[in-house]
Amino acid sequence: MSEYFSLSECDVIGFDLDHTLCRYHLKETSRLIYESFARYLVEHKGYDKDLLTLSPATWDFCFKGLVVDLEDGNLIKLAQDGTVLRASHGTRHLSTEEIIKHYGPKREWKHFESLNTSYTRSAKYYFYDNYFDLPGALLCAKVVDMLHKRGSEVTVDLWKDMVAAIDHNYNTSAFKEDAGWYFPSVKRDPARYLQPCSDSLKAWLRSMKNAGKVLLLITSSHSDYCRLVCEHILGRDFEELFDVIITNALKPGFFSLVPQQRPFRTLVNDVEESEGLPSLEKPGWYSQGNWPHLHELLKTMTGKPEPKVVYFGDSMRSDMFPASSYGKWETVMIVEELEGEGVQRNIAAKPAEPPLEPLGKKVKYEDQGMKTPSAASEQWGSYFVDAHRSESGEDEVPKLTWCSYSIHTYSTVAIPSVEAIADLPLDYKFPRFSPDKPTTTGYFPRPPDSLLKMEAIEDDM
């Protein structure tokens, strides 16, 4: 395999939509998502109204890559080998001694092997790897705090209620029915939450089509929400940019093999036809589906027995791991945490944060001092690297986080945003991640600060 990767080598270029091709105003969206979940718990499940009040400092807890251990209510940050680097019970930080008491002297989390080899979720744990459910980690922790304040036990009922809140706000009929709080808010004021893309990004997409590339859009969002988002970020002619659009793809299930694979379905006024298609015969807009049937269509469209596909996504669970492992696609991961560690994206393309409007009876926030969810956290540290303290508590050794290791293992390249590469020629050669190369190789335009510091420490040893 070549040390470099170039888009010009690919026959098919695919994109996830949310937080990949589409950029959100993270502070605004995170507040809305938290509010959507919290209001459901308060109004439908009888939880304490204090959940609806947050201080700016609270958002430091919101950190992508955490795993919630549903058996004990702890949230944990993992190293690449499954060592528990940091942990909290509720929002309370656990000391090294408490971590050892929970997980033993080697600080081993017992479910790591299951999570690390499948990236699936389980009745025993849940991991937060995308911004659409990330505020749920903060809400989960605050509920645990409240239960302890009351002297109540943490039970599985908490997680059942959290899942109900997610379903209430995000189920496929919620957009059409104006149900929940998330979709009605975005429909009412899309500019508050969505960042229109730059002209250079649209020109970049058109240049790939003009170069004969097949362009895909594959999203787990339903078709009606996809249309709203695309019209706002790309314009009303967005369908002309893509050869195939697949909505409600239900990733990572989209990449499943027989017998789990779902058939493609056609859409009429955003309603799925009841009969599934035995195969895909032509380009167009479809719902659900599976990658083997898509692969057959791509072979026809490109005229190649094994078309080379690259896929851009932001989720390890839904995008990188399945596309790389099952689809054997090249993968480019959008890692917004790079921006929180000194890596700049295309500044000219960055719109201003939208002004805040009075929230009335909504969750009470103060914007000043609120941490962007993609920034490093005081409580959780860096997304990429952390210091592992020895049993004696004297020595600290830098360790790759499990998230960082996963990016290195299942991504071809990692970038802070699609905008960051939109001005590059299609034949630009990106150094790719490789087990034979340093962990800093594969990030564009440069590695995060924490990885560079770790590499410098290792060079000095």
C-alpha cells in the first residue's frame, strides 16, 4: 500500500451529512440537544426541574469519547489498551485511588475487548462518539448526581429513560409531526444551528463530478431533515451535486452482511415504499439499504469490477469502523477536536457564531465562558493523549487514548473539517495513517498539539 492517499485515485467519493459535510454551530446545537433530552425527563418522566439549569462551567464535562458503564453509573475515559485513564461518578471526578478501587490495580475495564472489536453498544455500556448524543453524557451525569443527593440508587431505569428521550426527539416521524423539541427548533430557525458551506466547498464538489467521480451522500437522517439541512448548507440545487443520496441508512447497520442487511426502498413524499428493492438499478435518492447492493450499482456506474471508494464521516462507530472493516473503503475522519488543539481550519470559511436569543422557559444558560464541546476539557483532558499515573502515583506516562488509537487504526486520513481541504487539488497526496509510521502521521494539516508533545517526550527518552 502506498504511503500516500489521493482523492484523484478514487472512483467514488461518499459523505456522511451531519457534522461531516454539514457543520453545526456546536454551542447552539449542544444546548438545544441537552434541552430536548432534559425537558423530556422533566415533563414526561417527573425528573427534578434543576436539570433545566446549567452554568457555563458545567459544559467542561461534555467530552466526546466517554463510555458510560451502565452497571455502576461511572463515566470513563479509556487508553488504547483499555486502561481507565480518568473516571467520574455523576459529574464528580474519581481520584486515582477510587479508580483502582473500582477497576483494580491495573485499572482494566472488563468490557473493553467487546467494545474494541465491535464498536457496538450493549446493555452494559454506551459510548459517546458523536455530537448528536454527546449532551446526553452530561445529562446522565447530572441525573446520577441528583439521585445521590436524594439518597436513591442508580438503576437501569435511568438509561431506559435516556433512550426514551433520544427516541422522542429523533425518531423518523418527529420532523414531519413537529414532535419533541429538536426538529421544531431547527425548522423554525435553521441559521441558528447550521453553518452554510463556503463557495469553495461547493466548487470542490462540482470539480469532483466534472472529473468523473461518482458522488454519494449517505446519512442516517430521514429524508425530510436531510433536505432541510442540505438546502441550507448547499443550496436548493444540492441534489445536482450527488449521483446517489441514501437517507435513513441506519448506520452502522447499513454495512451489515446477509442475513441482517436491509433492502433499499424508494420514497414518495418522504414516505418509504412498503416493498423493498431486490437490487439498485440506477442512481437516485433511496432510503435504508445496504452496502453490498450499493457496491453492485457502483460497479455498473464506474465500469470497474472493484471501484475504489473513499468515505468521509465523523463517527467511529457509524462511519469509520464499518466502512473500513466491512466495506473495505478508504476513510477520512472529521475530527473537530483538532481545532481545540491548535489546528486551524479554513478561517475564511468560518461564519460568526449566531447571536443568542432569549430562551424564556428553556434551559437557562449563560454563553460567556461556555466551552465548545470540541475543545479540550479541564476534567477530561485531551481527546488524543492522556497521562497515565502509576500505582505508586509518582510516575506519569503519556498514553494514546482509545479514540486516538481508533482513528489511527480505521481511518486513512483525519482532518478538522471538509472545508480544510476544499482548496486543495484532487491529486494532493495526503500522508496516510500506517502501523509502521508515527502516530502523528495521517493528520492534516498537522497533528494535534498533545500528540506532538507526546512524540517529543518519546524522542527525548
